[in-house]
Amino acid sequence: MSLSNSHNKPFDEATHVKLRLFQDYICEWLPVFLMSSPLDERINIVDFFAGPGYDKNGAAGSPLLALEKLRKYEDRIRDRGVPVHLLFNEKDERKATELQYAMDRQDVPP
């Protein structure tokens, strides 16, 4: 199976484990980065293989999970004044368009 078709089926257990680790990483480290970053720096969260946002069954992928976890810290981010940038790359134009649509439905701030 090619990587370009990896979102045409439900995420397997290994992918679910990876996504849980990713979420845990954000939850544990974002507060550390927020408190230790100088106010003139920014925090970047990058996903080079972002995909369309969901798997075939609608399970959220890493870009939407990152956004969900960032919302948990929205007040701290605003109070601290450290910008957080989400940078998503998707080579497949169709998947990139689907991801943009999924992010727009999540009311992502500009």
C-alpha cells in the first residue's frame, strides 16, 4: 500500500498509539515551552505529513488533535503572549484541501 492511500482506511492501533503519544507530548511540553520561552519568540508545532485531517471513519489526525490540545491552553498562551504557530505540510493537493476544510470547520483563528 502506498502512503498516499493511508487515510482511505481507519487508523490502525499503532497509529492510535502514535496519536496518543503526540497528544501527551503537547500536553506535557507546551506549558514548559510557554513558561520558558522569551516573549519575543514563538513556539512552532510542525507536521510534515499532515494528511486530510481525519481517517476514513472520522477519527481526528495529528493536525486536528494538536489544535484541540492547544485550545486547552488558550488562556495561558494569550496571557503569556508567546505566539504558537501550527505548520502543516501535505504534498497531496486533495488531502491539503480536505485538511484546510477540516481546519476551517474547527474555527481556527487566522
